[in-house]
Amino acid sequence: MALRNPVSAADHIQGDANAPLELIEYGDYQCPHCGRAYSVIKSIQQELGDKLRFVYRNFPLTQSHPQAMGAALAAEAAALQGTFWEMHDTLFENQRKLNPSALIRYAERLDLDIGRFCTDMENPELQQRIEMEFYSGMRSGVNGTPGLFVNGQLFEGDWENSGLLNALQSAERI
């Protein structure tokens, strides 16, 4: 399946906008598979450098992971203060502690304005953004996490070993 919602300026993007390779993850901060994918993707980013543009979209599986929505809201609230990627990394690196008091501690460590952070966590627009990302993932064929797309195509191979890196390197040669 192909990605239905193309990447836009509204997305959370790391890397060169003109990179020949694009990796999109629909992820859940509480999902153990996404936690493992986080390390794999970090390694791939190092390996491919400026050849790769990485995009993260929220796909909280709230029935399986009750703290996933709060974590996604924390990342989006941090984004409003310019620290999305720092919060993203913190959440994945502390995946077993995503309760509300832990999220505030992480915001404090990132030197965020805590009053604003807490207010933003309640902002219905952030909830809407997360829901829109979730539904865009569903329309694109994502039915679990991590949902990965390589240059706009759903990647259904083995991402834990070298499969994802190989798929990206093959896409570069096309």
C-alpha cells in the first residue's frame, strides 16, 4: 500500500527535506516494538546521514497501551515549545514510565514552560492532530505499530535486523 497523506510542513521531520530517501513511522510511545524500532531507526539515521529524511506520526494504540495517548500529547505539547524531537527521544528512552507525573518531569528536564506544557496537553487541537495522524495511518494500511513507509510505500518486511536498512538502500538505487 502507498502512503495516502504526503509529508508536509506540518509533519515532524528530521533530516534534509531534499533527501533521496524517506522513512515514515506511525508509532506508539508505549509500544515495545516501537521502542525497539527507535534504536534501529537511530542507527539507520547515523548510517545513511543526509540521504535520509525521517518523519514521525502518532499512532497510539490506546486499547493496548493506555499511556500512549498521554505520551503523544506530551510530544505534541513539547513541539509547541520547539522540543518535539527531544521529547520523542525521552519518551522512547523511558518507555516504561509514561504516567502523567513522569511526563511533567521530562518536560522539566527539557526546560519547558510547565504551565504552558500542562495547558497544551489539554488542548483539543493537539488531540485532533493525533487523531488525524492515526486515521491517515489507517487509510494508508497501517494496522499495527510500528507502521513504516519507505519512499511512500508500506514496508512489511523485517525491520528488526537489516531488512529496513536494506530496503532503504535498495530504494536509493531505484
